[in-house]
Amino acid sequence: GAGVSQSPSNKVTEKGKDVELRCDPISGHTALYWYRQSLGQGLEFLIYFQGNSAPDKSGLPSDRFSAERTGGSVSTLTIQRTQQEDSAVYLCASSLTRATYEQYFGPGTRLTVT
Amino acid sequence: GEDVEQSLFLSVREGDSSVINCTYTDSSSTYLYWYKQEPGAGLQLLTYIFSNMDMKQDQRLTVLLNKKDKHLSLRIADTQTGDSAIYFCAEDNQGGKLIFGQGTELSVKP
């Protein structure tokens, strides 16, 4: 079956522009997670969604970052007024439920802010 | 606070055993994980251990957990060149929010 997919795979943007990153989780998975992987900070949790519950946004680094999940499936991570320190690989993962131990990761979107 | 520490590099010869170590700080973690990341690829779950276990074996992989010392290790028997990758340990104490270590880059020399 299809795994977690993310688009675009690479994104280059100018400082100050807004970007949207998309994640398609595995069908039937109710939990969806965003992480960021950068050289300076390693792998960091950003946000997760579980069904219709309010998302846990505790990992978002600033109010320029937001995410939504429409219809309990596809999720979009939006970064407004991008800064160079936002350059990183943004990883999405999904799991059957929040309590399920196995999170399946997508290939990531590499964001470069020039 | 939450913190997971790993050594950054490990080099072994093909056929030897590799041992990758990890320490964590949150004793309430319910699951501890090992993930593998190959160049240009996403994260792949290798194995996990529940916090009430001391050891778990899965083919060439052995996970040891010392809860008293908050120490986790991953042993790879008969290491192959295809095992060259970055290995991340992670803890999960809030039903899915993973806290990752910095990753250990394993280099396997023929």
C-alpha cells in the first residue's frame, strides 16, 4: 500500500515569502505528526493531530508556523515570512492512532530559504 | 526536562558487532525506539522496547534497556555495509510525541 507522501520534495524560496508544505498520511491513520530536521537542532517535534481533537502545537517555534488538517486526512504546514533559519527538512509521519507505537515517516520536504 | 543523548559517530568492520548507545532523561517514557535513516531517505522504525522490558531481540538486532541508569543500547550483530546509516534513538512519553537523540552515524568498512 501507499506510504506517507509529502510534496514538494524540494522547495527553494526567498526570505520573507510564505510557503506551504503538504503531507498525505497513510489512509486510515488518525494521528499525523510534523517534525523538522536541521543541522543545528537535529530532529524536533513541531505539531501533531489526533482525529478531531485540538492539535498539540507545543513544538511550533514561532507564530509564523501553523498547520491544519482537513477532513482528518491531508495536512498542510504553512510558514509565513520565511527566515534563513527555517531551512531544514520537514518530515511528516502518521500512525494508526496517537497511542500506536509505530509512526511511519514520509520522505520529507527540503526547504531552503535564500 | 526531556533530553536524549547519543554519541555522534561509530565505525566498525564488516562482520563485527556494532553497539550504539543512548541515554535519556524522562523516566516516564513508555516506549523507546530505534530509527534508521539512510542517505536521502526518511526515517525507518527498526525496533522499539516497552519501558517494562529489559531486552528485546529481533533477528540481528538486540535492544537493552537499563531503566535505573536511563540507558538504551542497540546491538547489530554481523554488521554489513548496508547497515551504514544514521541511527536515532527516541523516547515517547506523551502518546506519540517523539523526542529524538542527535543520531549516531554508523560507518561499516569492508
